[in-house]
Amino acid sequence: MSDSVSRFVGFAAAYDQARPTPPTEIVDLLCQWSGVATPDVVDLGAGSGLSTVIWSGRARHVLAVEPGLDMRSVARERIDTLPDAANFSLVNATAEATGLPDGCADVITASQAMHWFDPARVLPEIARLLRPGGVFAAFDCDWPPTVRAEVDAAYQEFDRLQWTLQQARGLQPHRADKEGHLGRMAASGLFSHVRETCLHSRESGDAERLLAVAHSQGGVVALLDNGVRAAELGLDALREIALARLPEPVPWWWTYRIRLAVK
């Protein structure tokens, strides 16, 4: 059983190319909720920087916290292309122990990452870093994107198979359930107000991108490395349906569920 950092070693670039970019409306929402037009931002579990760079031109300073070397390297390359790259920093640390000073952030985010954190340790750390009135947002997109009914059904079956195989082979790291994020944030007593909202984004993709998304999942990589065949994993069936139904790029619809907490 790998931990949440080693689980994503070796394919950070492929992950970065396949995964969706969070909608910039998230920035609008968090600036509005924090009451700060150009906030100081901390992005926890920043990965390859997809959720970090949406703050370009909108924040006073953005600090990405990411413990994985591969992911940090990709994030560094992404950040270096920004016109305001000087306003961004990368830190090698975990979300539970950032080493950052008290009250350093107006906004803290965790994109596709909160389920990998230890809630008992990370929520107090987040509250410590936030200034009074600061906002924490844990957001995840529904998986997979809404594309076509047959593709959706095939992806769901593939996902069911890969989770079953992970459990059977002892390859599934401990993770918190995403549905419980909001309840844990409220029960912590660290925040004055919590709520959940949704935003949507539109991208596009064909069969090859859908298969790249499948291969960007840490569990899939772990299973293939463990000797599981693509047919057994459901990848061959997914490929067949995707090639038939997505020969050309079509719109992809992503729903982002955003759990908000105000200090």
C-alpha cells in the first residue's frame, strides 16, 4: 500500500496534461467571500499546479504547498510561464504541517486533494493560517466528466472494477470520504460558517483524452504496475466504447463541488 505522495510518482506530466483545469469562477467566488480583491493565497496539495495558476493576475501572492517532487517540478514549469510568476512560490511540505506563519492567508484552497489529508490535523492547520474572515475552499470535480451516456456508463464500470481490484490487492491508501468534508469542517468548531456550492466548467476531449484521464488515476497506475491486465481492469472495454463514441473532440461538462469555510 503506497501513501498519497508515492502514489503519484512517475506520471506527473501525464497527470497534468489529462486532468481538468478548475474554472476561474472559483477565484471570483473566493475573492467575493473573503472580501479581499487580491488575496494572499495558499494552495494545499497543489499537485502539478492546475489549481495554483488560476490565480494568475488575481492574487497578491500565491504559495503552493506540495510534498511530491515530481508534481512540484511540473508545477514549477507551469508557474514559470506566467507573466506574474514572481508572485508565486512553491513549498515542499504537507498540508498538515506547512511550516508557514500564523495568519498568512486570506484564502486557502485544496483542489482534488482534501481526501488525502488527515482531517484531525489539517483543519487546525488551516485555521491557524487563515486571517480573521479568511476562507477555506475544498473542491473536487465529479468523476468522470459528463460526455455521453454510453461513455459515462463504461467509465463507471471501469471505475468500479479498479476500486474493487485495489481493495483486493491491498493497494488503496487511506483516504477520507469526500462526502464528509463539509460535516467535518462544521464539526471542527474552527469556522464561523460553512456551506457547499457548485460551479461548472466546459472543456473538450476525444477518446484519447478520456483514456489519458483514466491513466491519470493513481489507483490505475498502481494496478498496472502490480501486473493487472488492461482487460481485467476494464480499460480495453472503455477504450472500445470511447473510440466508437468519441472519435472527435466533443464538449465535456465538469461539476465542481466546493466546500466553503469562513474563519
